[in-house]
Amino acid sequence: MTSITKTRKNCRRTLLFTVILFICTQNFAQGTADWRLEKMPVDLETDYALSALPPHLRNDAIVYLLDPQKGYYVGRQGSNGYICFLTRTEWEWSEYRNDLCAPISYDAEGARTIFPVYMDVAAMRASGKYQAAQIRDSIIHGINTGVYRAPAKPGISYMLAPVMRVYPGGPDIKEPITISMPHYMLYAPYLTEENARYKRGTAGLMLANPDNSILGDGKGPFGYIIIPASETEDATIVEDGKDLLKRLVAYKAYFKTETGSQHHHGTAAKN
């Protein structure tokens, strides 16, 4: 083999390797390029997170804020066992978005068992080292191996904010909406759709458990029974939160409520 032929073959190999490397890099970049979230102003993030709770629980609740480059950190200490924060990434959907934002709070049991999932998801996303699908697979593995556990006793999560930006259904729905639907969530680990209604064809309970869609019906440890705020309570929440809503809309236009939309990012019992 002549030196010219060898040189040509080496050039082809080098070119092929470069092309493969470029394609792999591009594919990885497409999965991670939008991983970084914008830091919300601390005062706005704090007030918005606290709006998840009833007013009498806010003063002594722990507030977690999000550092887009590190994950959640304690922005304010508390003493009553309740925590609140803004959800920015939903791992079940296996995608990164910059326009998801919903205040949520947990009692001590939820803080102990459910919040660690949010903590780990936020830290993995903030690192920039993981594609969204890798985060989903990591959480699934953690559930299957007992790293993440279902609440061990009854408890409550409040989502009483006047507005939230969420997915209007399970992981098959990819486009979020902005809604006003203050509600309470009672822990219902492993509850199935079938057991959340009288019989097929009846509406049943409002069950939210996107984990079932990933792990199989009845295998999701982080299910909730949703109880919407009453009509009068809803009106009070919206009135009390009107100044907060103005601040949110001024910050990001997507916080403007879509009139008439009342859905939650879970799976309600269906006909």
C-alpha cells in the first residue's frame, strides 16, 4: 500500500470520526441546550411560593428558592413543618421547558418523602449533565430501588395559588397552559383510576398521578386526590392574589390566565 493510499484512508477515518462526534454532540446538545432556567427575582419567587399555602401557615413555613445553576436552597427558614417552592421541571414528561411554574407546598410527611424527588430533579437539571430522559430514568430507578418512597401516612399538599403554569393532563400532553385552579391535594399513593370511582362510566374522584403513566397503573407512589377550592374560597384567593398576579404577568406574559381553563397536571378518573 502506497503512502498516498494510507494517507487517504487515514483522512477518511478522521473525517468519519469527526462527523460521528459532531452528530453525537449535536444530539446531546439538542437534549440539554435548554436545561438552564432563568432566575426569578427573589421577592417575587418567595411571595409566589408562599401563595400555595393558606395565609395562617405562611409566616412560619420554610421557603425553598431555585438557583438555576445549583438547584433548590433554603431561602427562608421556618418552624411549622410546612415547606413551599415553585415547581419548574416535571420529570415524568421527559422534556425541558422554561415556561412551567407552579407553587406547591407540603406538610412534614410530604417534605420528607416527596420533596427529595424535586430536589434531585432540579439539581440534575442545573448541572447541565443530563438529558431530560436521563433524569426521568434516574427517578424511575430511584423509585424501583427504594431511594424514593411513598408517604407513610396521610397528609396534605396545598396548591392554593391564584395562578399556575402546568400541563393540562398526563405525560402524553406536551403543551402547558396557564390556569387559575386553587386546590388541595391529599396523598393517595398507588391509588388506581379504577378504585377512584364508583364504576366505569362514572366520574369518580379527581385523581392526579402521572407516575402511574410511567410505572404502570397502581405503581405510582406520588398520587394525589384533588379537591378544588370552593367557589367562594376560589374568589377570595383570586382577590387576595390580584397584586401578585399583576407582578407575575409583568415578569412573564405567560402568567396571564386562560379564561375558563380548569385542569390539573395529573390524570383524573375518566369514563
